Amino acid sequence: MSFNPQNPVVVQADRSILLETDNPRFEEARDALALFAELLKSPEHFHTYRISPLSLWNAASAGMTADKIINSLLEFSKYDVPQNIIQDIKDYVQRYGRLKLLKHEASDNLLLLSLDEALITELTYNKVMEPFIEAKLDKNNIIIKKGMRGRLKQALIKIGFPVEDLAGYVEGEHLDINLLSVTHSGLPFTLRMYQQDAMDIFYAGGTSRGGSGVLVLPCGAGKTIIGIAVISRLKQHTLVLCTNITALRQWRDEILDKTDLSPANIGEYSGEFKNIKPITITTYQILTYRRKKDEDFIHMNLFNLQSWGLIIYDEVHLLPAPVFRAVAEIQGKRRLGLTATLVREDRKEDDVFSLIGPKKFDVPWKVLEKQGWIAKALCTEIRIPLPEADRLKYAVADSKAKFRIASENPAKIEVANELIAHHKEDNILIIGQYLDQLDIIAKRFVAPIITGKTPNKERERIYGEFKTGKLKRLIVSKVANFAVDLPDANVAIQVSGTFGSRQEEAQRLGRILRPKAEDNFAFFYSLVTKGSKDQEFAANRQLFLTEQGYRYRIISLESMEDLAEKLKRE
């Protein structure tokens, strides 16, 4: 057995990988692993990754070969890479594209093609495949029943054979739209190099190899701009799905500012308006609305009310399950998913892969930070003792109640006060999960609060005052986790979060990552109750950001004087 003590990686036969953090090659190895493995946990000295079939298929779809993945492991491993791991990588990577979905020229059906005769035979005898098979055409082709394109892809990935969909698309109605070189707001405009690359990779020259997939970029990197660029390249009627009404109107404003499209060609389909135009923007909430739990979703037919050539799924990691079912029926339309993280708390990443498309482009957060496109973020976790008066209540509570008691630790308010004083010249967001806690903070700091109950007009007014600098502090609930553009926010204080939601932590950091005019620094503080369920879940929330290269400085408090001294040394 060979042994390279200077290397930071240990690859184990169960597909787990240990990465030593106190190693000169740590960052280099971390960036390599992030391309094909998923981070599971990140304690102080060793991070644990896992290689999974889906992580390998996403890597393969983004252009990585089995040899490149294996060579990365060989380069950084302390010990020999187990032979079963090498074989697994070769096996799973070559499965992507082994099956192809094509148009059957002689009918309206689709063909499932493989050059592997044994695989075609195996699939024809697999009971999972029975609902999808019209007939076996020959030794290499299966004729698929009409209307089964999406559900077939879902079924195939679950039995371990992701299909490469090359069946092409139905063209949407033409739309004359062009990007401007000078925006309507008077600023010069051109795509950044990585935005151009992302758009080109998705478009793929207009061939069937492009047109469906997910682009993964950090918050603040301009995913909306890439979406608009794709619309201008395709020039077809487009449906855009967003997380909330604020995001919807930001999309509308960006399209109007950066293209030559007139307002008459953009429709808002929301609780307030039901306008269907060549570009129509809606929300997941309106699509999943129904009067009663057992009734149909009354707005889901929006997918078929226009000749859409492109459907954009913003924050695709939040795509609700009912929308997945609708997406399965419209696989003939081009589909673009935009997200900062493929992590889904419901573990439906394989449905995103099958129905929206595989990951086509992924740029690490730290790469864009080094290039100055997003702010440099300093992440700090401040661990705060639970007051004596709450300890007995915490001790006798069940697990869920323990988390809430720790999350609403009243001592966090004094820490927030100290941080606000330390950052008195900055633009501060205070973010939390529990409305009672946020109401107390809003009264204490005499600052406006935005929650799910805040009317849309009031939200827009408050966001506008924060953007112009009239407000320096703003308190927001989880409604502001996604797609809220507050470019001058440079400090975020998280007082409570959603259990162990990794994508939420990433999105909250993203609120302050827009590039800054001067020193381009942002500060993210996560306040957690020391030695509690709050601290346990905080460790899991931080996983995705750790994978992206962010390290949390830990401040363990015994007194407020202790915090003041540590902040002075910052």
C-alpha cells in the first residue's frame, strides 16, 4: 500500500471521503471534491464527503469523465484508492448517456435507444418499465408510449439508468427581444464572461443537447441576467416561475431595464393580476393554490395557455411537488433551472435532474469572490449561553420545543445590539424564523419588519427605503430568504433558522453578497445558543457554505464584555 502523508484525503470503501482541514492542500482538494461529491458533515479537523450515483451523474452531465474524477482522488489521497470505488465511478459515470431518448421519425412516439443490446433486453423485462413501453422495435430500440417522456425519465433514474434526453423541443411562438448595450437606467451593460459561458452551455447552439438543465451560481452572481440572456437568444414566448411576488417584480424590472421589450409584452400572473403575455411571470404559490385540499390546482393550466418556447424555474431547489407533476407533462418545452444550491431538504434532487435537466454549469462561490463579482464574506457563529431562567424549561422540553426555546434565547437580543453598535455605519439585515422573536427585536431597535403578512405594496416601500439608504436596519422573516435584491446590505445577523436547512443558510448569506462599491466585504453573523439543539442544527445549516469554501469563526461568549473585546480584534 502506498502512503503519501502530505496529501489531505482518505477515500474509503463505503464511498465516503475524509478531508483533512489542517493540510496545506486542503483548499485545492476541497474544490476538486465539490465537483463530484456531496459534503455530509464538517467538524473542525476532518470533513466527510460522499460519492453518490447522482453526484457522479451531475458531474458527467457537466462534462467530467470517470478518468478525471479518479485522477482527482489519486492526486489527493493519502492511501491507495479502494478498487471498488474506482470501479463504481467508472460504472456510474458511463451509465449517463448509455440510454438516449430520441424522436421516432415514423411516428409521434419516442424511442429509447441503447447500443447495449443486453440493457435494452433487461429494460423490456423490468416491471417498472411496463407502463411506458409500446413495443420493442429492435435489439437497440424501445418505442415509448405517448405522453410518458417525463415519467419515463423519473423511473429510469430510480432504477439506476439516467437517460440523456435528445428528443428535442416544440418551438414556441416567436418573440422579438434583444439585450441592450446601455440599460434604460443609463448604465453600460454586457454579460460577464461566466454569464456568457452559462448561457452558451445551456443553449448548446440550439441543438437538442441543450435547452434543458440547471445552472448553479452563487446568490448575487446575476442568475436573473443569465435567464434574460437565454430568453433573448431563443426569442420565444417564455413563462418564468418565481418564489414570491417580490422576485416576480424584480424579474419584470430587470427585463424592462436590460432589453428592448415594451411593458405591454410582460404579464404578471399573481394573486393581484392574471395577465398572460409573451413573457409571463408567476409564482410557485399561485400555481399551487387550490380552494380545498382535495380539489385541483386551479392555475396549473397556465403551462398550456400559451405556446411557450421556454419555461424558467427560478430557485429550482424550491420547486413544489405539485409543480413536478405538471413539469412531467411538458417535457417538449425548453426548461431552465436557476439556483445557488442543488440541495433540497425533501431529497428530490433526482426529480430536478430528470424533469428540469442535469446540472449544466456550476461556478464555485469562492471563484467569483476572488474575481470581485461577489463580496468577500466573513462568517461568524456566536455561541450564547441560555439564561438561567430558561434552563429548567429547556431541560424538560421535547426535542422540537428545545429547538424553539434555544432559538428564541432572549440573550441573543443583547448580542444583536452589540453587533449593531459595532456596525453602526453599515446596512444591516436581522433575519429570523420566529415572528414573536422578530416582533420583540423590531420594537427594541425601532426598525421595520417584513413578514409573510406584510402587504406587497408595504414590502416594496420598505425595500425601496432600505435600497436608498433611508433605512439602515431591516428585520425580515424567512420570506426574504429568496430572490430579494438588496445590493447595499453588507451585514446579516441571523437570530434563528429553520432546523438544519442548508439551502436556507446559503440564501441568507446571499442577501449580502452583491458586490460592494468600496471594500467589497460582507459580514454574516449566526447567533446560536451554546450546547443546545440550536447549535446542533446550526452545524448542519452551515454544510453547504463550508463546501463552498466558507469557514465560520466561532466566538463562544461568557459575557457581553467578552464579545466587545473580540469584535474590536476583528
